[in-house]
Amino acid sequence: MPEVLVRPKLRSPCLVDRLATAPLTPLPSDHLPLITAHVRAIMARSSSLNRPSGKRHNRLLLLIAIYKLLHALLFIAIGIGANRLLHKDLADEIDLFARHLRFNPESRLVTFILDKASLVHDPLLRRIGFFAFCYAAVTLAEGIGLYLEKAWGEFLTLAITASFLPWELFEIYRHVSWIRIGLFAINVLVFIYLLDLVLVRARHRAKALIK
């Protein structure tokens, strides 16, 4: 069988071939600074995206978060204690606890606590335990939100702190004590700082939207 020779078809010059054979024309000297600036901006943007976030915690937010977490632990302990005292003679438990700490059972403090303990019953202990666990859960959420520096944690802490300030002020008016004054002052400072932080971030967002 005779061998058939096929002549290859000539391709039309494509864009790559044209670019390869085209003469290079130098750019104007006034364009070089603009191109260099664009390249530097792109490199800076890409490096900022690839850079690992080494953001440090806001120390004041971290301090407030620890304060809230300690509050949560305190109220968890109150809730557990209230549930453990169910169906028990509270007066006997207080007397046993006072003897264990070597307090005088006839002292004024122990007598005052025993008088107040006579008003406590199981339904009241259940309510104390329920509200203690609820408040501990809310305070724990505040602490976690502030530790993670989330906006919802800041707003939640602002709302709860603001709602308790009038009640704390009323308690100070009814009976002045250094503990109540100290707690009120701490909560006022927390409220002022978080309010300022939220307002500053809102201004930054508004400026970013305008730009």
C-alpha cells in the first residue's frame, strides 16, 4: 500500500507569537513611580493577609472578664450550697460549721445567722439555687464574651451592669457599707469603660463606611 504523505497546515500567528516577536517599547519614565507604588501596595496587602494574627488581649477587657468569671464561680458555689441544704436542719448545719471553725456558738454573729436561718425553708432554698445558677450562667457568658473580645459580650455586660446600678445605689442608700460602695464603684467604672469602647468602635465603623 503506498505511503500517503500529509502536509501539515500552517497555523496563523497567534497572540503569543505576535507578542513574542513584537518589539519592546520602553515605558515613559514618569510611569515608573506609579507602577512601583501599585506593586508595593499589592505586596503589603498580600503580606497583611498572610501574616498570622498576633493580636494581644485588651488588658482591661481581660481584667473585667476575670472579674465576671469569679462572679460566676461564686454564684455557682451559692447554688450548689443551696441545693445541698435541702431537707436538712439549717440551724444544726450552721452550728456544726461554727464549731468546726472554732467560733463561739453564743457569739453575736452566730446568733444573728441562726436567727436569719430560721426564716429559710426548702422552697426558698430552691429559688435561691435557681436564681444563683441563672445569674452564674449569664455572668459566665459575659466573661467568655469579654475574653474573646466579642461585641455581643460587651453589649451584654453593658446592659446587665446598667440594669443593676440603680438597685445597688438603692442598697447603699438603705444601708451604707464599704463592700457595697466598692462593688458599686467597680461596676460604674466597668460601665463607663465599656460604653466608651463601644462608642469609639461605632465611630470607627461609621468613618469606614463613609470612606
